[in-house]
Amino acid sequence: MNSHEPPAAFLRDLRPGDWLTLLAGGLCIILLGNQVWNGGLADTAVIRSGGKIFSTVPLSRDQHIGVPGPLGTSIITIEKGKARISSDPSPRQYCVRQGWLERSGEIAICLPNEVSVELTGGQKKYDSLNY
């Protein structure tokens, strides 16, 4: 390409096979993005402590739930159809930093305190137990 040609000049050099490859790549990106990111909205939070179900609560009611664990109490906050672990006595705070969960299949786990919250209902976007 000559440095004096307009930027769109390369479009004239594309052959039908090039256009087909670009179109196929674009469609693959759209389909994969749609497949990966479109889990259904959740309607229930399953809260576990020590590997056992502590409580199953609807996401339709705003509330704060204290969940006991070996290190102390973790606080699960439910607001506006979303849930999060807002407070936890674990040292690194990974589960607190994970933020709000709103799609079915999303989960936040505080391993040192053995507390987790998983959203269910609707359609899971992935199975958190399989890779």
C-alpha cells in the first residue's frame, strides 16, 4: 500500500474469500459472546456454611444475613435482585472483592471461613463445578 493512498484503499484489495473469512470470524465472535455471557437472571440465593445449606432465600427481598463460620460471621447482602458477601473475617477478602452476583450459576466462596453464596433459578450460564 502506498503511503499516499487513503486508508480505505486496502478494502479494494480484499478478495471474496477475505470477506468470507472476516464475516465468519465476526459471526463466531458474536455467537461465542452470546453463549458465554447470557446466563439467566437468578431468583434465589443458596447460602452454605461448612459445606451444608444454611439458608435458601429469594432475591426479591432486600436483607442482610449473618452466616457463622470457623473464623467468625460472614455477612451476605441481598439488594435489588443481587447478592454479595459484604463482610467476612477471612484475611484476604477475595469473596468480598468479588462484588455483586446477579446471574444464575454465579458463586462467591470464602474458603477460610467455609461460607458461600450461589445464585440459582432461571438458566445457569455455566456449571461452576466442571471446567
